[in-house]
Amino acid sequence: MPQGTPVKHRKKSKSVLKNIRQTERRTARNRMNRTRVRGAMRQMRAALASGNAAEAAKLAPATFSAIDKAIQKGTLHQNTAKRYKSRLNVALNGLAAKK
């Protein structure tokens, strides 16, 4: 489009405005759930990386609970959440076997 050409804007209908409001609410909810899950996973991975099996075992139930809640809310897909839980569990079991 050449510079300076006016752009015609259509008036947004009620349904479009409602869809925008719904999307904003869903986005905020998904972001909150995703942040909670990522934070819990980050803490657990830090405990695993430091070699602290007791701390990681203590964080595991809270982390898995956050992941499960994200599935229920529709933020995470079920297979993605299972993959996260599986990898964290494998790392936890490997650390426990070392000790």
C-alpha cells in the first residue's frame, strides 16, 4: 500500500467486541496457569541440578499438582503435561538411585 493512503476501518460488531473480551480473559487465565507451572518446574529442576534429592522429592507433589491443574484448565495439552511429569520423574528417580 502506498504511503499516505487512507485505510478504511469497519465498525466492530457486538459479537466481535465480546470475542475480544473473552480472548483477553482466556489469555490472562492461560498466562497465569502457564507461569505457575513453569515456575514450579524451574524450582524442581534447580533442586535436581543441585543434586538435592530430598528437596526435589518435597517439590514433586506441588509441581505435579500445578501441571495437573493446567490440564484441567485447558492451558496444557494432556500429552505435553505427561511428558513434563515423566521427564521430571525420571530425573528424580535417577538422582535417588545415585544416592
